[in-house]
Amino acid sequence: MRATVLVRPKEGILDPQGDAVGSSLRQLGFAVDEARVGRVVDLEVEGSDPAEAREQIERMCRHLLANPLIESYEISLEGHE
Amino acid sequence: MRATVLVRPKEGILDPQGDAVGSSLRQLGFAVDEARVGRVVDLEVEGSDPAEAREQIERMCRHLLANPLIESYEISLEGHE
């Protein structure tokens, strides 16, 4: 089963990479007020039960994919929005 | 206008970060066949015309946000899917 996880810096958390992207875009002439940069992780997980897969991926997020102190995550399962 | 850009390594392109994530997940006991890692960029852009905003963001992708040789990108505008 394919899944996509979006990991983003939480609101209020400093994001130097996003700041750098935003200022570079403005230097190039683009009208950008803010940019925030996170990670997208595409996973191919075993099993066919969407509830179980989501629960596994929640655990992956808490243990490895995200730092829950400073990052939020959003899980979507292909075909099971 | 808020927009989200997903930048991913193209199919067939080596992704050492994804390989590392996949093997770490397997070491932790998760049943993961593959992991690919890219970036998510959330943008707040000026203007209210969705077609124009999308065109601007396409240009940002080609010039700064993605390396079109090895990365693909996907743009979504909030409220204009």
C-alpha cells in the first residue's frame, strides 16, 4: 500500500531553510510573503488493511520520520483519503 | 494565496536519504518496502488570480525550488485543486 507523509515545522517554530527559500525567491523577483520547508516521505508499506497501515505509519512518524516536539505530520493513504 | 509544492526525486533517480529512512524503519521492525524522501514547500504568494499564481509558482520551481533534471514537482493551490 502506498502512503505519503508530509512533515512540516510547527507554527511558531523557526524555519531557517524556509526563510532562505523565501528571501532567495524575493531576490529573484517573486512576490512571496512566506515560505516554509518540510519533508515529503513516500512509503510502500506491506499489508492491505488501511486502518492498520495508518496506525503503523503513525508509529513510524513518532519514532523516526518526524520530531513531534517541533514538527507536525499528515498521513495520506493512496485510495483511502 | 497559499500554495503547496511537493518536490520529489524522479523515478529511477538514486535517493540515498530515502534508502536510509527505509532501512532505519526496517531495523525498527516496520514492514516497509520502499521509502522516498522529497521536500514540501508551503508558500504564501501575493495576488488573487489562481492561474497567474500557478504560473509564477511553476517558474519558482524551475528556477529555485526543484532541480528539473532529477526532481519532479507538483503544485496545489489552496481552494483551487
